[in-house]
Amino acid sequence: MIVGVPKEIKTAENRVAMIPAGAEQLVAHGHKVLVQKGAGIGSGFEDEAYKAAGATVMASADEVWAESDMMVKVKEPIAEEYPRVKPDHVVFTYFHYAADETLTRAMLKSGAVTIAYETVQLETGELPLLTPMSEVAGRMAVQEGAKYLEKTFGGRGILLGGVPGVPSAEVVVLGGGVVGTHAAKMAAGLGARVIILDVSLDRLRYLDDVMPANVELVYSNRVNILEAIERADLLVGAVLLPGAKAPHLVSKEDLKLMKDGAVIVDVAVDQGGCVETVRPTTHEDPTYVVEGVIHYCVANMPGAVPRTSTLALANATFAYALKLADNGWQKACREDHALALGVNTVGEKLTCLGVAEAFGLDYTPIEVVLG
Ligand SMILES: NC(=O)c1ccc[n+]([C@@H]2O[C@H](COP(=O)([O-])OP(=O)(O)OC[C@H]3O[C@@H](n4cnc5c(N)ncnc54)[C@H](O)[C@@H]3O)[C@@H](O)[C@H]2O)c1
């Protein structure tokens, strides 16, 4: 199979989907790897390293797309990439369709098979290809939140950990999954007082066992959310309903309860955000203010730390990319149900229920497509 690795072109996106070690292994399995010139530079991988691994470095994105059977990417195609997606392509990347109807319709129209990292799901419910980026984004959420709480960045001017004799900040985390857990761990480690809200009692029980004493676990309902956001200096949005749009747990009106200069980092922005007033921002212009509350809503947070994120992502995605290359997508998905759940579109068929429901489109189960 010919596997293409284009340079990511989303704003300030420096990750790359395949590292030279991955290219080397694909080549050893008899595949051809085409890497766009400069694709790995932002993550510290020179073209020479790909060449040494046996890959071919191509001058342009058009060439890579035109000559490849499977495209391995990091972020969803953006508008200027839509015309490059052809019916015989398999595109393996993050899509986050439920937050983007235009993208959904464009990929259905392209006729390609699109496999979304974020909906590959193990029997345990774990999302193995979302996990590494959620780990990064969760940890970053506290780093960014702490920064915007500083007065010079418009925040309340409060130190997360306080100092002896002065209370530490209150950090509220909505959703205690991977993002929430890593955010809570970081915030707690810095000495903040942390509240995690989740609807899963099993998850709350587990977190109760592993979290330090400065982390409080609270069941997520309307009353408890309102009580928590009133206290919050930093609110981290980390809720996920897999494949579906995030529920708005905090409305514009609710923001009036929050402190002036408090910060919201809504990591769930890529699924629409769990705060009503959230809209995607970029690393170049990451924040805006509503009702006196700073909103940080960068949809590709891990892109800011590409040397960490590229390795973390490639460690998780490579085994699946190799399976797809070795077996073709249909055989690979028949043999691996977790991977089959990653298939969101096949030609004009939409095979992800959450996305179909989000936009009122027809849904075809992947099992029907695979026969
Ligand atoms: N912005 C970025 O750069 C970036 C990076 C990585 C992940 N993400 C996003 O972060 C979000 C969270 O990802 P994750 O890996 O932590 O997901 P996860 O599935 O591990 O965790 C989600 C948690 O939300 C909980 N939840 C569901 N409904 C809830 C409710 N009403 N109240 C409180 N909790 C509720 C679930 O029980 C679960 O524990 C996703 O949207 C993901 O795509 C964004």
C-alpha cells in the first residue's frame, strides 16, 4: 500500500502523523511511504530522517494526496484540503465530525473511507487514540489556566497553589475522564483545591481511590455544577459523549455566577464545548472574554507541544495504521472491532450514530457495510 503523510496546515499545527521509526516499519512490511517535504520539521524530524527510514519525500501536498492509497494525518482536513480527498482514499486522522457539519458533508461527498482516531473504541469503552492527546491537553489545561489567571493576561491575579497563609485557587473540572484526570492531577500537584464532577459513579469511585486529598469528587448534576462554578477560579471543560456533540452544562446566564477574571479552559471545544459561550480559538489568538470570564478554547491544544504530542500520538496510532496498510481497511476492521468503530464514513454512507444524530443524517451501521 502507498501511505501518505502530508504536512499539517491547520493554524500553528506542528504535529506530524508518522515519525521516521514508523515509516521504517511500514517500509519493512513492503509498503511505500510518501512524506511531504517539511512535514516533520515542527516536531523535530528532518526530511533526511524520513529518507534514511526508506520513505520518499515529496515536494507538495497535492502529489502526496494524489499518489497515496491511505492518508495518515493529525487534524481533520480543512477546506483547502477537501478537493484532495478522492473516493479511493482511506483517510486516518482526527475528524471530530459531530462539531462540524460542513466537514461531514464534504467527506461524505468525497466518497472516501474516513476513519476517525477519536471513535476507535476498545470493549472496555476506552478510546485508545484519543487518550494520548487527552493526556497532553488535560495537563496543558492547567498550565494555560494558570497563565491566564495572571493579572497581565487579564485574569484574577491568583496563584493556583497559593502560599502558606493564603488560600490556593479553586479548580473545577467538568468530566473526570482522561482530560479531567490529568488536569486534576496537575492542579492538585500545584496545590490548588480541586473539584471533579462526573456522571459516572464508577469513575468517581475510582478517582476517589487514586486522587490526593485536595481533590473532591462530586456527582455532576445541575445543582452541583452551579455551586461549583460559583467557587471556581479555573473551570476546565472535559466532558465527552463519544462521537456526539458535547452537552452544554454551563449556559451564558450561568457565567454571571462566576467570579470576574475567572478562567474557563474548555478542552471539549473540539466536540462543541460543554460551556454554551465556547467557540473554537487558535494558538495565535487563544482567548476572549464573556461576562468577565476569560475563555480559552483552542481546539488543537497538543499542537503547541509538538515534540511531546507527536511521539505520544504516533505511539498509539501506529499499530492501527500498520494493520490498515497490511490488510486493507475492510479486513483490518473485520478483525478488529475497535478499529471498525473508528470508521465514520464509507463513500456516501455515514457509519457513526452520534454524527448522524447530530445532523439528522441517515445512519448505516458499520457491520452492515462490512457485511
Ligand atoms: N482541545 C483539544 O486540544 C483536545 C485534546 C484532546 C481531547 N480533547 C477533547 O476533550 C474532551 C474529553 O476527552 P476525554 O478523553 O477526557 O474523554 P473521556 O471519555 O475520557 O472523559 C469524558 C468524561 O465525561 C464524563 N461525562 C459525560 N457526561 C457528563 C456530564 N453531564 N457531567 C460530567 N461529566 C460527564 C464521562 O463520564 C467521562 O468520564 C473530548 O471532547 C476530547 O475530544 C480536546
